[in-house]
Amino acid sequence: MNPPRQDIQQTAIEVIEKEQLAISSLRDSIDRSFLRTVEILHQSKGRLIVTGIGKSALIGQKIVATFNSTGTPAVFMHAADAIHGDLGMIQPGDTVMCLSKSGETAEIKVLVPLIRKMGNTLIAMVGNRDSFLGRSADYTLLASAPHEACPNDLAPTASTTVQMVLGDALAVCLLKLRGFTPADFARFHPGGSLGKKLYMRVSDIMDQTLRPAVAPGESVRNTIFEISRNRLGATAVLDDSGQLLGIITDGDVRRMVEKNNSLDGLSAADIMTNTPRTIPYDQLAVHAYRMMQTGKITQLIVLKEEKYAGMVHIHDIIREGIV
């Protein structure tokens, strides 16, 4: 028999509340040892080597990923593998951070003396300052949780959450100290929608072979042909010198047909919108998308050095996976 939905809901809420409480308790962990750890990592010429066992190892991998993506070179070393050869990845000048809830795990007890012998700075992220790991480290970051979120107070849940949050706190402090910018972030995230939002420009995604344009005196029939031929749902209206005068969209054509029984005598100038939305050629593509969303339109006129360069369509943005 399935448990009542309200019981499931209550259990989920209790998990969230316990983890919130654990995170709140981290305020006391932002102490002199934390500040010194940030200083050491900021000044270090080497890498941060993060190690752990079990669930702490999984959190360590996430922390390494966050550090690398925000400008702090980091490498993950599994504590069990370290004592079977991977210890060789630690180089002079590297800082080692060891994650452990208890600080008393067998692999940790073997590994820590070896790291101390190598002379590298050792930082402990541990749930008990008085543990073997806590006493052995140069600096100790307290990542303790009053209780695990599981009803038996056993499965690593709240304790791994506080480890992750403390790792994020370190990474963000270092990010700010280094003056890490969105441009730096884009450099480390060239793939996926996140990276594309930060570096892809309108010129990168627009089809530069399509440049629909008509003269203001062009017939409506030929204007419709120009829109259809270029498949962008619109055409620019340009004067003899190539100066932008306006835009005609599919919507403009439909509204014109609804209002007029005959196309005879009508020209492009009669149906164009003379205040088209434009965007610079080198503007970020995600900005173009926001303009389209705000204006409830599907294309923008692209200008290069104030001259008509073509159009960017919302389908160009979607095709690139920017949104």
C-alpha cells in the first residue's frame, strides 16, 4: 500500500528544513581558518588537490569542477587511489584539501601522514575538529551538520550539503579576489547554452548570405516575393544610398491585405514600419533574443557601422541552443 501523499510531502519538507538548518550553522565556520585558507589558495602558484572517500569524494569532484570553472586550477584525487599510486599527482607548491565527515576513515588515516611528509599545505574540510584529520591539518574548515536529513540520522545528506556549500563559498571568495569576469567565465565555458550566451554574437549566428531589401517605391507584389525568397519573414526598405528607411514583415503584409481590397497603387513605403528594431552586428546574440521577447517580434535588423547588414531571426538563436 502506498503511503499517503501528505506523509510524503511532510517528509520532503523535513529534509529541506534539516538541510537549511545545517547550512545556517555554517556561518560559524567562516572563521580565521577559512580566511587563511582563502589567502593561501589566492597566493598559491600551484594547484588545489581535493581528495576524499565515499560521498565526500563525490562532493570533492563537484568542488573541483566549480574551482576550475571560476579560475582556480584544481584536480581531484581519490583517497583510496592516492595510496596506490595517485599520490604522485601532488607537486611541490600544490595545496591539498581533504574532505571527510568523521575525519577518522581508514584511508584518510593512511593518506594524511604521507601528505604531511611531502610538505604540502593540508586543509581539512571535516565535521569534527578533534578528529584525526582535524588535528593533523594545517587549517581546518568545519563542515558539520547537527543531524543528517535521513530519519535514521545515518545517510550522508545534510553533511554533504554543507561540504558543497562551503566549497562554493571558497570558490566565490577566490573568484572575487581574482576579479573573475563574465568574459573569463565564457572562456572556460565555450560549450553549451551557458557559454554561448556569454560569447556568441549576432554576427556569429545570422545568415549573412540573406539580405532581403526593397526600395520604397517597390510594388507590394515584388515586396512579398522578396520576403518569401529570403525566408526571414521580413524585408528591409532601403533608399538609393542604402540607408535604412523601415521594415516590412509578414504581419505588415497581412494587415495590409485585410485593409485593402486591391494591391494596385500600393508600394513598400505605404506598408512599412518606419521605426524598425535594430541591433549592432557585434552585440551578444542573447541580447537579441531578449529584445525579441520584449518587443514580441521574431526578427531584428542588423546594423554594421550604422549600415544595413541583414537580419537575425529568432530561429537562428534557437538553432544555436542559446535559449
